[in-house]
Amino acid sequence: MMMGMGAGIFAAIAELEKEDANLQPELLTAERARELMTAYASAGKLVSFGIAALSRKLDDSSELARLTGSSVGRAKNVVTTGTVMASWKS
């Protein structure tokens, strides 16, 4: 496992993989499904933030598209978002 800055993301991915493997929506109540949907949506937002923040180091939408499996157009938007985020911290 990776050590240092960002190491926690690898542990979080491993845990999410386990959760996904054990996910059985048909056994959930609608209320529990809503709770889990909210949690998954929150995780997705956190992941999107990390991708946008890291995109500043790449500054290459083609590479970002390849690494994330997204379109170049979407990657360009993410790089732009990452650049804007950087300007907020200044």
C-alpha cells in the first residue's frame, strides 16, 4: 500500500470495493437505500473534488481523459475547474 500524502484514498477504495461486492439492493428497505444513495453521492463528490484538484498538476486534458476514462471535453472542464479552485486558495 502507498504511504504518505493521499495514502488514505487507497484504503477508502478498498473499502468501497468490498461494499460494492456485498451490495444487495433487493434486500434493502427504501429508507436504507436512500441513506446509502446519499452516502454514495457524497463519496462521488469527494472523488470529483480530488480529481479536479489533482488535474492542476497534469494540466493536460488528454492525459486526464485517459486516466479517468472520460471524454476530452469533460476532462477540459475538470482542468478548468481545478484551475479555478487553485485561484481561490491564493
